[in-house]
Amino acid sequence: MGDYKVAIIGGGPAGMMAAIKAAQILGPHEVCILEKNDSLGRKLMLTGGGRCNITNMTRIHDQLEYHAKNKNFLKHALYTLPQDKLLAIFEEKGLDFHTEDKKRVFPDTESAEDVLDVLVEYLEDLEVDIHYGISIDENSIEHELNEKMEPVFEIKTENLSLNASKIIVSTGGMTYPNTGSTGDGYKIAQTLSHSITDIKPGLVPFKIDDFLLNGLSGLALEDVVVSFKDGKKKTNVKGNILISHFGLTGPAIMDLSSRLLEKSDYDLLSGTNELYTNKISIDFSPDMSEDDIKSQITKDTPNNGKTTVKNYLKKFLPNSFIDYFLMSLNMSSQLTMANLTKKDKNKITDNIKRFPVEIASLEEELAKVTIGGIKSKEIDSKTLESKLVEGLYFAGEVLEVAGPSGGYNLQIAFATGYLAGEEAAKRLKE
């Protein structure tokens, strides 16, 4: 049986960063990672389409506004490892970065594999022991007192048995299960007295049962606003939409999906899957009001009488989308501007501003993050140690926090892993 000061369950971004920070404090062979796969960072390799959108340079103060009830919980972690400090860890090993639109940060090499290689190099240099093929479930861990009356964790599996003074659970959520994120951390937490919120897919595409729309696969709808009705208000997101062979995806759809799921009676653990609403709408011209569009059409009609509506609508819509748009309105693409009735103009205007789309279902297997997790109120935000079990820490996606697309979630993973690793190791040094 081996003995470690810190054992980390899960070798994703949070787990690797936790191990690096803990080993920097505790020294060689005092920290181990228990990874169920045969390699580390499986999900990291998929981030940013394989390019690894490692963080976002939006000010932390502003980032915290995305997290509503959990912003105070995340504050200490994000300020402990802010963006510049995170990037410096990689730059020290020769990996440089650049910032793209919407303050998204990528490695200059455009490769998630290079980000993973740096993390693995740190782990090797610090002599962190990594045990592969180790599946930890709720029956694998016992929390007890040693002969000195100090809390210790005994971990037993078919392939391994060890003791650890501290454990950090960083098993990820329940998205991309083929990477190993199958909800193990929730079961472990529940066995150790913790509560779990509803577990929902986040940043997830919408399946649309419309073969004509799906036939436009590959078409981007840029700088639009997509929304759903939230009582008397609207929840909306501005950005790009990508039409795919199954429906709608892209940054605006992904971010709207998380907001929709937050309001929905949806739980992957129980199998509940009732959406708050399945009706969304697209505003193709968010910088113009409905009256502005009507006035523009009225103003343009006299000088464009012989112009077909199809050609005229290029002012407001992508050319490849216009035939589908008019078909949805039951309007001929050969109709000329001179023959438009007032009712026709109103219908066109209304659909430019509020084009309706009905969601058939969610493409859960493509969800990028998990919404929900271990309840924040049961974890000390300054250390990420459990308030219920001494020596138990949590980091990464297993926590009850999730951000929008654009590098925010990887920043959370690295920051919470760093904080948990630092605090667990410091406590042992006291």
C-alpha cells in the first residue's frame, strides 16, 4: 500500500494543475494523480476545436458577473490564478499565446496538444506519480483516523490501494463521457455527505427537425441575436450561429442553451428533460428597430419596383438563407418589390426581427460543459476544502459553476485546481 500526502482523482486540466501546485510545495512523490483513462487531458484535447481556447482576457471583475449566485464563490480562485499568471506558467516552458476576437486566448501553435505537453512536462519534472486505468467510485474511498488521530483517506480499487492525507476530486462533469467524464465525482461527493444540484448539459447545440434548414449545413448567420421568452422579458445572446446537419450550433446558440437550461427542469442524473421552452427566435438585424426596417423597405420600394424580393433581402439576410426564409413565409422568391402588400412588408419585417425556430431536442453528447454540481455552500471558497469532511477538496467541472463559451471554463478549471492544490499542500506544511 502506498502513502501520499495528496491524491488527486481525475487528470483533466483542474487535476493536473492541482498536482503541479501541490508538488511544488510538497516535493517529489508526495502527490499522485489517479486517472481512469490511459492518458491525461482527454477533454482538454477537444477544447477550442483542438486549438485550446485556454482563457479569456475579459477582466475577472466582469467575468464574475456571468456567474450570478456563484460569483462570490469563484472570486478567490480566479484572483488567485488570474489570466496573466496562468499564461506565465506555460510561457516559462516556451509556449506563447495570442488573443483573438472577444478576448479569446489561444497558443501560437494552435494546438491543444502543446498545452497538454507543457502540463505533462511539469508533472514529470516535479515527479508526480500518475496511476492510469484507475476507476474510483463511491465505494473506493474510506475516510478515517490514523494512529495519530489525524484524518486520512484510504483508497482501494482492483488495481491499486493507497492512503492519502488529502484528496482532491477533479473528475469533471457529465459531458463528453467518452473522455471519462461520467459523473463519478458526484457519487463520491454524495457518499461523503455532500449535496448535488441538478446536473444539466451546458453549451449544447439544438436539434431542429427541419430538413430544409438542416440542408443549409455550414452556413453561418453572423452578428445576430437569438432569444427566448422569459415571462414578460427576453433572454438573448448576440453572436454567430452555425447551421449544421442536425440543427443549430455556434457561440450564440451554445451560450443561449446554457441560459435556457438554467431555467429548465432538466437533470441528467434523474433523466428529467423538460425544457423551459422549445421556442426561440432569431433577430437578423439587431442594430435596426422594426420601424427602421419598415421605413427602409417603404423608402426603397419606389426605386426598386422591378427588383425581386429575393434580391432585395440581401440587405438583411445572407444570400444562401433567403430562399429558406421566403419559403418559411409562404412567399414567392420571384415576387417583386412593387407587388408587395402592406401585409407582406409587415410579415417580412416581423420575421427579420423575430424568425421563429422550434427546438426538437438537445444534442447532449455535444455539450461542452456541465451545469450544476456539488453545492457551493458546502465548500470553503477560500480553500475549496469541504466544510463537511476535513481533507476533502474539489476542483474543476465537478463544482457547481459553469461559464459561457470563449475560454472562461478552462480558466475556472485551472484556477480552482491551482487553489485546491495550493491549499491542500499548505495545510500539510503547517
